[in-house]
Amino acid sequence: MRLQGLKKNASVLVLTVSVCALLGACKTAQSVDAQGETTHTASIDSAITRAAAYNTKPARSLSYLERAYKKSPTDETLAIEYATALRAADELAKAELLLNPYIKKETPSSAAFSEYSAIQLAKGQYEAAEKHAQNAILADDANFKAYHRLGIALDAQGQHVPAERAYRKGLDLWQGDPTTIMNNLALNLATQGYLDESAEILRKAQAVSPNRDEIERNLRIVTALQQADGAQVPKPTKKPAAAPPPSVETN
């Protein structure tokens, strides 16, 4: 169903050529035919299937990571994990300061760029978040979290079509529970007016994570939108949490 009046007319920010090429293979809802819809459904179903076989490592506490980092201050993997925990604790300035040396290296890692992007999202700095998510993808075009963060940053700037492509690419590569990126893709589609597909994705996300209140709430809103024009679509998540509830990976 196409809901008239919801789609905003906004100029699309130009992504770097390389990132455009990576995302170009992903169709948007605007150009989807019957075959495209089948492909999109299969992509989501595949992400759900992979999640069932994925073993999520339990998150380590902030205090543990602080002690470990003090012992190994040059360990980049540990620094990124520590920064993620700091972000979850809303210690954004400390997390940003911690990662600054790593993104200024001659060849920064994709993981460092991606986490730095997440910190910028948490600060509400969406253009910076977009830039660093792009850098993460250029460093590693299989970094599914970077695609998710790119999608959030673009959505927050009103760039819904390229955001949709980023979400779909992230879903194609996703490891672990995909319900957060599914939720954000569904809200993106609802904002564009594609309510039937939005509701379908939310139902699938709800089946995977039945206790996620925000998914149930968003499904109610989208279902209502299918029946009446003019209601406000909820905004996609802008601040992905780093400390997920049990068995749920949020970013």
C-alpha cells in the first residue's frame, strides 16, 4: 500500500562512489517488482535463519574492560570493545577520546570506524556518523553493523531511499539477531509509504523477538496507518544500544 503524503521531497546526499557501487545492487522499494519482493523476503528470512545458528558472546562488564585496557592500552580490539561499553554507559566523550587515535592511524580498521560512527549517532552528529560508516564500509564491505549505522545516519537526515539500501545490504550480511535492523528498515519503509512490506517485516521481527516492546508498538502504529492516512510514522532508532538485553544484539 502506498500512503500518499508521507514521502518527503529531500535532496539525496551524494555517497562516495565506492559506497554507491556497493549499495547499488540493492533495489529499493520504489523499483521492486514481483521478483524483487521475493528477493527481499528471502533476504530477511535468510538473516533470521542465520541468527538461529549464531552464538552471541556475552558482553563483558565496563569495569572488567577498563582494567583489561589499562593492562593492554595498545590492543585495538580491546579498545573498541571498551569504547562500545562506554557508549552503552552514555560516556560518549570518553568513548570518542579513546577511539580518536585509532581512526587517525594511517590505515584505520573498519571496526574502529564503525564504532566511531555509532558514537557519533549517539551524540546526534549524523553527518559525521554517515562519514565514518562509509569509511568502515570502504575498509571492509562485509561490515554489516556499518551498513546499519549508515542507514540510521541517512534516515536521520531524511535520506530515506539510500538509507533503505544500506539497511537491506546490512541484512544481507547480518550475523546474530537481526530484529533491530529489521525494525529500522520497517520504519524506513513506512516513512516512504510502503506500509504492507513494513508490517510484514515487523511481524517477522516480532516472531523472532516477541518481547521487544518497541516492535509491538511500531506494528500497531503501522497497522493503523494501513487503515487511515495522516498519522505520524515513528522515527527509526537513532541511538543503537551497545548493551543488549539477554539474547538480543541491538547493533
